[in-house]
Amino acid sequence: MSAGPAALAALAAEFRDLDRRERAELLIEWADRFTEVPPEVATRPFPEAHHVQRCESEAYVWAVDRPDGTLDLHFAVENPQGLSAKAWAAILAETCAGRPPAEIAAIDGDVVFAIFGRDLSMGKGQGLLGMLDLVSRAARQRLVARDAGGPHQ
């Protein structure tokens, strides 16, 4: 899992050595760091194009271009009990902030299991992977648009 932002890889390495209780405590701390998508990026009702289809917590994802060509990620999690989705959103937003689209597009889905553990339920795993899929898709769209010489998507 060497591809993707170095900060995300480093965080995943930290999580690997934690027992179940320590992992849960750290994920709750990350969920507490979750910041809702700012109104200048999106307001309710959120567009379906940003909806994570497989996420039970009704998550939404936005990638916003910085002037230097890097990205910022923003999320909404509609389920107030969606701690895993909020933790994952906070992790992605923080570790991917200001990173180039190529780095973000290269994030391997195995990072979800490195952070949340291999005993992750199927539903939760599908939702978290769905969030990563939308993040990766947004990054790839920017790469395609840049290769074509067009505007950002």
C-alpha cells in the first residue's frame, strides 16, 4: 500500500499495530474531527452525483480544485450515528488536503482495512470503499481533463 498520499500511508501504519479497543478510540477521535462540507461547496439537498451509493450513513463527497492544481476533499454524512463514515471522511480530508490528483487516484482500497481492521462488517466496508471510490473518481476526472487540456471537472 505504498501508493497514495504519504500521510495516509503513515496513518494506516499507525493503525495496524493497535488492538481493537485502541483502534475504536482513535477512530472516535477522528470522527470528532469531522467537518461538514462548507456551504460555499454544497448545500442541502445535495446532488445525487455526490452521493455514495453503498454507504449506509448517507455520505456525500466533493473534490475542490486549488489554484495550484491540488485538491481538497469535503464530505457530508447524513447519519448522525455514522461514526465510521465521519472518521473516514476526516482522515481522507486531512491526509489528502493539497495533494495532487494522481496521488489521490492511486489510493489502494486496502487502506480501509488497514485503518478499520479486517473484521469490518460487509456493509460498513462497502460504504467506506464507496467513499474512496468517489474520491478516486473525482481525482481521475481531473487527470483526464488535464491530459485533454480541458477545464477541471
